[in-house]
Amino acid sequence: MYKLMGNKKLLVLMVSLIIFIALFGMTLSGSRENATPPERFVRDNVAWAQTLFNRPARFMADLVQDIRDIRTMYAENKALRLTLTQYSRDTMKLNELEAQNLRLKDLLGFTEKQKAANNYRYHPAEVIAYSSDPYSKVITVNVGARDGVKKDMAVISIDGLVGRVIDASDFTSNVQLLTAIDSVSATNSESDKESASTPTKGISATVKGKESDSFGVVSYDPETGMLIMSKISPSDPIAEGDTIITSGIGGVFPKGIVIGTVKSKEVDKLGLNYIAYVQPAADFIHLREVLIVEKPE
Amino acid sequence: MRRSLLVSIMMLIFLIEGTWMNWLIPVDWQSRILVSPHLVLIVILFIGIYWNRHYGLFFGLGFGLLHDVVFYGPMIGTFCLGYGLVGYMAGLMPFRNERNILTTLFIVAAGIFGFEWLIYGIYRLMNVIHTPPDWSFLRHIFPSIVTNLLLALVFYIPLRKLMERVRAPQRVKEQE
């Protein structure tokens, strides 16, 4: 007679379930600081092998891209030349403003620490691998703790904010994309203490040009595929088409990284505050080079 | 010796899954709908079907843990539990004695279906995601099953050859 499960098997199943649930609880990324040495060792070694696989993939992708580029070359060249003239004009202005800024800071008696506050260091990194887990959305990049990368640093591409470092090994680090920051737990994170330990924390943001009046918390809404900026107060001047940037209030993320543009604004579920739907500036799917931003201590 | 050959082949597949698959899957399938390639899981299911459930379990636990450590995101253990359980279940399927392309693909589809729901359930339970189940099914689980079934179909012949060549050393007794 076919019996589905003997007593012994049932016991094994139950014990292993308990072990797994304990494992989930212990390794929740919000509740622990750093990965253990064996994990780091495995990750670094696998990443080394993955870079070997990446080389031909990159070569092929470049080839396809080159062929595609030939057609758009002329128009692009024209546009680039235009931006270049604008750029040189801006640089001139920037140099002047920077010198003025420095002079004024001296005049006002800024401390060395305050002066260095906006001196970010950028670590260029190559994306090595993508997780096949549809929910965690983790990518691995090839700089790590040895290069000065730490947990929770901001990761950007040339278009805008991409995500944050979730854990740094010695030579590689894992990056959680912005699209994994779940909107429900992110919006609750400040009100209740419990979900402060969940792995997804929202990013504090503001509007470019209205930095002093605007504030909200950015997270991702998988159902619309857009970012949601929540906790916007009714007096906030935020409007459609505004550029959303990081506010730097959280202390970990630097100020002024572009997140996206506002698509629409509406009253939130409770009717007290507003939420805004934000089209992300960065492309999260085919990332190749990213920059990890290190804030000065 | 033979098992170590299989382990190294699976290691290669694991590396390919992380590095190449993202470029091979069209952009559209990763934005409007979300397709996740599970090449390693397909091989684990084949091991469960063509060898026996114990090997499915061990390979599943091992490579699941590797995936969890390498792509450490919210927590460790989800893929370990999922791969292990699904690999074991594949070996329990009743009609695995008449292995042909149809039954094999059916088990692969069922395995991926079970696996996707399992990790969805775990993440929902641990407060990592909050998408409703019907939405997740339509946008992500169903497209993933179809895509992975296609991948399994493409690799059916080579995988079957591999399984028959690298046979399980001894037959573990089957009756309960």
C-alpha cells in the first residue's frame, strides 16, 4: 500500500521546516550588520568566475550595440555637439561659481568638515551578475569592502539612482535595486518599529529647485511599475514634471541624486497626505556600469 | 568522479544563469511582465526525475544555498528550501517510470509552478513583498513557467543524454 509519509519522514520534514524558518529570521538583511566570512569567501570566488563569463557576453552586447549605433550615429553626433557647446559654457560658469562659493564659505567661517560634506567619492563598478530571484532583484558588482564600499551606500548609473548596497564582501558587493524597495513596508517603516527591521527602507527625497519646501519617501510600486513618493504634505509645491532628487536627510544617501520625474499626484489612502507617481530615471534591466557613491565621514 | 562532473556542469549552468540569461531575455519580458530564468532548477528537476529523489534533494539544497549566498538579498534559505523541496518532489511523481518528453516537461512545469509559489509565499510571509497573488501569477509566475518550459524543451535532449551517461551509481530501494 502506498503511504505518503512515514512518521520518521514527517519528523524530518517538520524539523527542517523549523530550521529553515529560523534561518530566514536570523538572516533577514535588515536585522544584521555584515555577512559572515564564509559567505564572503564564496561570493568573491563565484564572482571571479562570473567575470570570466561576462567577457564574451559583453563583447557580443557591444557588437550588437555598435551595429545598432551606426544608424543613429549622425543624429546623435549633431545632438552631442550641441550639448558640448552648452557644456563648455556651463563649465565656465561653474568654475566661477565654485570659486565664489569657496570664498563665501571662507568668509562665513565654515569648518573643514562642513566644506568636505559634498566631496563625494565615486567608485566605478562593473555589474557582474543578476539574480534569478524575481522578488529580491539583487545584482553583484565588482568592487567591495577593500575599495571602501560599505553597506547602504547609494548606487547610481549615469541616468540616476539605481539602488543601494545591501552587503559588501571583500572584492564584490551585492546591490539591491530600487525596484525591490516595496512600497507597503517602506511607507510604514517610520510609524512602527517592527518593520524597521524589514529589508526594504524607503529613500527620503525632495524636488529639485524646491528643496526646502518638499519632502517625501520614495519606494517602488510593482503594480504600476513606477516609483511612489509618499508622505507628501498638503502644502508641498510638488507638481507634474518636477525632477525628484535624494534629499540626503537619511544621512546615508548623498544629496541631489536624480531619482525620476513626477508623472501624477493624488491623495493617499488615508486622505491626509499626498502621494506622487514617479517615473524612474534609470534603466534597471540592462545595467553594465554603475557608480557607488561614498560620502565623506 | 561522475558526480563531480555533474557538479561542475551545474556550476557552469549556475554561472550562465547569472551572467548571460539577463541579456538573452527580451527587455519587454523584464518590465511589463517579469520572467525569471531557472536553468539550475530545470537541471535539478531532471536529476529528480532521471536519478532519484534523494539526489534531487541534495543537489537542490546545495545549489539553492549557493544561490542564496551569492545573491544575498532579503534573506538566506528561500532558494535552498525551494530547490530542495522541488527536487525531492520531482522524484516522487507517480508516472516517472515511463519517462518521455511529455511527462518530463509536465514535471518540470509542475516543479517551477510549485517553486514560484513557494518563494512568493515565503516572501509574502516575511513581509518582503506585498503584491496580491493573482497579480503575481499573471505578471510573473505564468510567464516564468512558459519561458522555463521552453528552455527545458531546448535542453531536453542534451540533459537527458547527460542524465543517462552520468548515471546514479546505485539504485536506492524504491518501495516504501
